[in-house]
Amino acid sequence: MTDTIVPEVDDRVQRGVTRIVRASKKASTLMSAASTAEKNAALEAIAQILLDRTEEIIEANAEDIETARNKGIAEGLIDRLTLSAERISNIAGAVREIIALPDPVGDVVLGKVLPNGIRLSQERVPMGVVGAIYEARPNVTVDIASLAIKSGNAVVLRGGSAAKSSNTLLISLLRKAIASVGLPADAIAGIDEFGRDGAKVLMHARDYVDILIPRGGADLISTVVHESIVPVIETGVGNVHMFIDATAPVRMAVDLAVNSKTHRPSVCNSLETLLIHEKAAKRVLPKILERFEQAGVVVHADTDVQELAPEGMKIRRVSRRDWATEYLALEIAVKIVPGLDDAIEHIRAYSSGHTEVIVTNDLAQADSFVAAIDAAAVGVNVSTRFTDGGEFGLGAEVGISTQKLHARGPMGLSALTTTKWIMRGHGQVRN
């Protein structure tokens, strides 16, 4: 293999990252041969070390939070960054859920006997080395590493400067955990110490890294997609819509809109634009706006929405930019539309292809919406917050892919595998 040189990157960074990804490639060979029992033992060791070292993890995380606040980082991003004892316990629980999931390696996708007697099978195999570039999400460090281990891969992590203290400690603990059961520590590696230049080298390490997954804001994802020569799975930007149809039950519509926006506004499956049928607006919208005001949600809309707002509630004038914005905060754009076709047209114009939901009692309207909307996840009468690997029974997720090749939607274990064709014969030659 020849090392790719990134001209603008310092030689020290180039050598350092190359050394790490080379070791990861070697470790991936060992991981591909690991048994399910060995991989599950490693995951149990990870879960236990997270619980045993919770206080230490919180201390490291507190350093990141203090730095973030001093830099004026938005509260929504700080929420993503924060690790509490409860969150660490939940992360450890998610790791144990992965233990219970079937190992995808070796699954036979297709099997048949050809007319010439060759037994042909298409079987799942590990991807190899998975690279991940993400922002301010230390839980992602554990999620991706755990999924990589269970699917027989090695992983190289670049978690960003905002979570540097948290991720440095977490990666150290994860490496210690898997080594304790006999798997190579180099199956989990981090390159945060090399900063943004390290990420550039990772994006050019095609000889060592098999696939790269960016998780974060639109700018980060766009940068990785356009600069990487390693194959990329695009994930995560969530300009998520909900359309409340004329037949929508009032209580259901209110509860779903409020839950989708306020349950955890800083994540990619949070509702960002609410569309409401003009025939439902007077019945439903005042109640939704009242709940939004109680929750501190800033609403962007036109004057027709302002007319239905509770007395004293101020609506901000909406702009074209708002329709395209992933707020990741307690903000939302609201629009009254004449009907289903107008809602679909608006969604097609501004959707990021993540999650789109209709609230309706009309089966035909629901079916039309599902058929017309092109997104990774489409829902009928559900909160947008359900687009999640854990909620879908996939365990912790690598990310939510908004593209169409290889993986789409919440990415679980199988998304970190590829396939190979195996031919078993007894001396057949082709005529």
C-alpha cells in the first residue's frame, strides 16, 4: 500500500495518522476472524468499564462543557455534548443491547445451486476499517465503536475539539476493555490529537480506510462528502417536516407536534417545520401554539399563523431561509397550506430526506403521502423522534443515512458489513 500525501498537512500529522490507520487495518484482519462470543465479551467489558469509571468520565466531560460555554457554543450543542450518570448508564445499556443482537457476519443473503452444480452463496462480511468524523457527541464514540466491534470491524474516530477530553478518555477505556478479552486494542483508535489536519489525512487514507461516516451539522457533512476520497455514507442533516391533515384528531395532532419538537430539540429527528391543512388550522393550531409557548419554542411563520396565536404570543416573520433551516433548538417554522398536494410540494422543495410525517384519519391521504415522499423514513401518526436505531430495534446506531446507496435510514450492524460471493464446486470449468 502507498500512503496518500496531503500536501497542505504537516508531516508529523501525516505520519501520525497514517501510523494509526495502518495499525487499524492490521487489527481489522484479526477482528474479521473473531467469534461472536469473543465480540460479545468485548462489548460486555465496554459496558462494565463505562459503569465502573462513570465519575471519571463525567469529570472529563465537565472540562469539555466548561470550554464550550466559554466559547459561547449554543445550548443545543452543549446538550449533545453533556454526559451525566444517567446518560452513561443508558449508553452502557445500549452496548448490552448490541450483545443481544444477532451477529450479521456470516449471514447468507442469497444461496442457490447453479445448473452446473456449483453451490453459490452471498454472505455478509465485515467492512474492514470504518472511519467516523463527528461533532460534540461523546456518546457516538461508544455507539460507533460498539457496532464496529460486533460487526467485526476496526474503527478510527475523529470526535472534534469540543469533546476532546471526553473522547480521549472514552477511547482509552474502550481500548483497555477490548484488550482485556484478547481482541486487538487497535480495533478502536482516535485521531483527535491531530486536529482538523488529522481529519484531512483520514479522508485521504483510501488504502487503509474502507468507508467514512460523517455525523454532525450540514457544514461538516458537506466538507467530508466533497473532500474525501474514501467512500462516504452521508448522514444526519434533519430538516424534518410534519403535515397535519384536515382529518387529524386534535389531541393526537397537538401531542405529536409538541413531542416531535420539544422532546429533544438538539437531535436530527426533531421536528423543524410544521405544515397544517387550512381546514384544521383553527381547530388545532391555537392549541399547538399555546403548548409551544409554554415550552419556550420560538415560532417563525406568516401573519395567518399570528392571527391564531394566543394573546401576547409573538410570532417571528418567516423567511425562505427558515424553511431550509435545521434549527436543532427550540425553534420551528410553521405554515398553513391549502391541502396535501401543497404540503408534499413544500416538503419536496426543502426536505433533507431524513424523516417526514403525516397526521391524519384518512387512509387514502396517508397512503398518498407515503407514496409521494422520498425520505429515509416516512411516518403516519407517529412522532418524528422515532427515527432512531434503538427505537427500530437495531441497537445503537452509526448514524441515519440520508443517501440511497449501501445504507439508508438508521444504520445498525448490517450497515457496517458488505458481502462476498462464495462459489463451492468440484472441478467445474466454463465452456
